[in-house]
Amino acid sequence: VGKPIFTSDRMYQQTPPGVVCGLAWTAMGGSTLYIESSAVGESKRGAFEATGRLGDVMKESIQIAHSYCKKLLTSLEPGNTFLDTNRVHLHIPEGATPKDGPSAGCTLVTALLSLARDQPVRQDLAMTGELSLTGKILPVGGIKEKVIAAKRADIKIICLPEENRKDFDDLPHFIREGIEVHFVSHYTDILPIAFPS
Amino acid sequence: VGKPIFTSDRMYQQTPPGVVCGLAWTAMGGSTLYIESSAVGESKRGAFEATGRLGDVMKESIQIAHSYCKKLLTSLEPGNTFLDTNRVHLHIPEGATPKDGPSAGCTLVTALLSLARDQPVRQDLAMTGELSLTGKILPVGGIKEKVIAAKRADIKIICLPEENRKDFDDLPHFIREGIEVHFVSHYTDILPIAFPS
Amino acid sequence: VGKPIFTSDRMYQQTPPGVVCGLAWTAMGGSTLYIESSAVGESKRGAFEATGRLGDVMKESIQIAHSYCKKLLTSLEPGNTFLDTNRVHLHIPEGATPKDGPSAGCTLVTALLSLARDQPVRQDLAMTGELSLTGKILPVGGIKEKVIAAKRADIKIICLPEENRKDFDDLPHFIREGIEVHFVSHYTDILPIAFPS
């Protein structure tokens, strides 16, 4: 009623370090949704805070992504203690829109990793997928709506869970065409796509 | 019912450091709404507290504004540690009126910045706009009611989100005339307007 | 409605240290359910955190398993202070599915023990059983559904509470065949099965 939930199809033309495009699925259809992260102070045990009217499942997703990302960062860059020593603020605009569900898991890890490495992710990239504590990527709902939303926002590359391959393959050709899709089963499959060296 | 939501059209004739005029939209129409901020003690990690019968979305807006303003202040005045070492109290009169929504974002940053710099903002200025964690200004509702309220309170200059330009342009000429409007897409667009040097 | 609760019959083909397969019983039938655990930082008193939309009874199960496992580990490996010095994160995918009940008790202890010893458990193993604070294994519901789910996921060995022996014996032969069952009355009965030396 009234104002559309997401007024802009694409909030960032260029994403800086710490910002990554996710794909959401609402009663009104799919939409892009940016995860923003920022270091806001020192912290002895690497705390985080989150805003954006997030539901309980999404708050847990952040906790899982933060735990997993700390481990991943330690293995990728042993000297990088960013997530252990900084307080990180995560925000998901728009602030008045309630958001919930586990499907932002892989996007949250990517945002934290991009922030901790001070490295922007590949442009025109979006992703969706639930994250397990060990980095597995689990299937999510709304693949059709999410792919349509990505194309509408001029996204060129998307990462989808391997277990959603069948959902993507079932889409009509005119929806599937013009977008580069990567099916991933573990977060480490996303690394070379988001951070090509 | 009963007492009108805002009893005075303009609470401050002159705003001191830390106080900035925002624009609110209620079921009863638009109104000006002042954000007041004050340092209330030392704090090791730069805490804040907020009053004014604020809803959850507005509380999150304060958290986002505080995080963003810390980063902005560091880039504007590297030696200014005000927000890291002081506990700040934010209040939005009138205390009995419930307030919610994300549209005070840019006003909150401006109040915190004015307090931290001990510098009043330009007089006769009001603003509205949701803030993202990286400083983007997102569109808000109630542009017509807010512009009418600003004029009724003798405000001369307003900042509106760029994405609300169409809403402003659709207003009848007699509402638009007599007010200087700036459309902003990032908080840094507000800086030279609020703090002309 | 819509998406099935568990889309994959078997999430892990190989379980790493800290991950153990449990058996759950839902309104939709039985299913395998993996407990994932990971050390996420130092902790002076051996704290833990848990995610996966867990109900209060399951949260208490984790508390009981953590308390019991600390004692057990001290007796098995006196020098191993892992659970006293690390903050452990436990997660049970899938994140949007509510989970509750006490029957994951023995699985939780096994996951913590596997993590603390940095030793994977025997592959193709699943278990179910409530845990008492002293390590007793108490009976649980849904034996038939759980055994069917284990076989569907290609599990070869299951541990069931001794007091559920009658429920298993009542199952038709074609369900019971092809799976190695161990009936246990105390957690120490599970040790040589999960960690054969």
C-alpha cells in the first residue's frame, strides 16, 4: 500500500569495500538488497551490531556469517585480525522495511570479507544462499523472482546455490539469457568470483 | 485525539550547536521536529542514549547516524575524537508524542556533527531523508506535507532526497515558491549547505 | 506448504571435526539434522552461542551437553582445556526451520567432543537421545520416522537409547534390516562407537 518497498532498482552503481548486493524475495516480488558494513570502533572480542529492522532468523544469519568469516579470514590472510579487533556495524537499507530469512548468508560473509580486506567486490555481482557454520551454501526460495530482480537492476553475474540449479534451469529462456550464473555449494566457490585477482 | 501532536510550529528561533530542524509526517499532516543533542559524560567507546518516545526504526536510525557520523568526522577533522570519548544524549521533543520511521537520518547526522564541532548549523534550515550506513540519502514519504510544514514554520532552505525530486516538482507552484530547495543523494551534499564556511 | 523443510537428505557426505549427524522428528516425518560447531574466539569461562531458530528446550540441551562434555573431556584428556578457553558457536541448519526438543543431547556432546579433540567422528553415523547432566541417555520419540530418515540418507550405524529398544524391535523387518544399531544407556557407551581408536 502506498510507497513501494524498494523505490530504487539499484542503490549502488559502484559498491565500495564492505558493500555487497544480495537478492531478496518478498510478497511483492524479488528485489536487490544491499548489505552495508562499516567498522565503528575497537572491540576486544570482535563484536558486531546490526540494523535494518531485521527478524530473528536474519540476526542469526549475521552471527553465523561473522563466525564463519573470522575462520575464513584467518585461513586466507593469517595476519589479518580485523574482525577480532573491530566492532562492525552491518545495515540493510531500507530502514523501515522488515527483513528476515536465512538467504543473505553468503552475501553477509562477502560484505564482511570485503570490509576486512578493504577490497571492493567485483562490480555488477549479486548473490543469494543460506550459509552453514562450516561454509556450505544451502538452497533458498524465490529463484525466479530474484533472477528477474537482478536483471532489472542490471546485474551481470549472480551466484546461486548448487541445489537451486534445477529452479534456474526451469526458467524460460528469456529470463535466463543475458546473465552469467555460477552455482556454488561451498562459500569458497564464491571467493574467486567475488574477488578475482 | 485531544492535544495536537505539535503545539508550536517552530520551537527554536535560533538553533544552538547540536540542534537541527527536521521534517516529520504524521497522520495529522506535516510538522517541523527538532533533534536535540548534548554531551552527558565520558564514554570509552562513544555510547549514546535517546529519548522522545522513539520507535524501533527511529532508534536504529540513530545507531546508523552515529556510526556514519563517527566515520565522517574522522575524515573531516582527523583530530576530533568527540564522538569516541563522549556519551551523547539525543532527544526529540515533544516527549509524549510517539515518533518512528527512518526519515530523520540526515537530520540526526547533522545534529551530531554540529555538536561534535560545537558549531551551529545555518539558520532557517530544515531537512529530511533516510540515511544509509555509507552516507547515501534515500527517499522518504510525505514531501507535500513536509514542505507545507516547513513554510508554515518560516523555514527558508530545505534539503530533500534527490529521489524525491519528482514529488517536489509535482507540487503546485504556490507551495513550491518562496523556499530554497536542495536535492541531495549523499550526506556530503548536505555539508556545504548546513555548514557554509 | 511450498518448499520442503529439509531439501537435502544428506548435507554432509564427510563430516569434519565438530560436525555430527542427528536424527529429528517433525510433523512431516523424520529427517537427518547436522549439528555444526566451531571455535570463534577466546573465552575466559568457556562460553558458547547457538543459532538455528532453536526453542528453549533445545537451548537448555546445549547447556547440559556443554556442562557434561567439559567434565567428560577432563576425564578423557586431563590436559585438554579447549572447552574452558574457547568460545564455541553451535549452529543447526537450516536456519529458517524452528527446532526444539531434548533429543539432540547425545549428538551435541559428540559434536563438542569432536571439535575439542579435533577429530572427526566415524562416518555414516547418526544418533538420537536425551542427555542427563550425568551422562545418562533417556528415551526419545519418533524412532520409526528417525530410522527411516537415517536409511534414506544412507546412514549405516545409529545409536538409540536403550529404553527405545522395544520401539525399534517392533518395527517391520524391512525397516530394521541393513542398518547397524547400538542401544546405549550412558554417553560413555557412545564413545567407542563414535571414536573407534
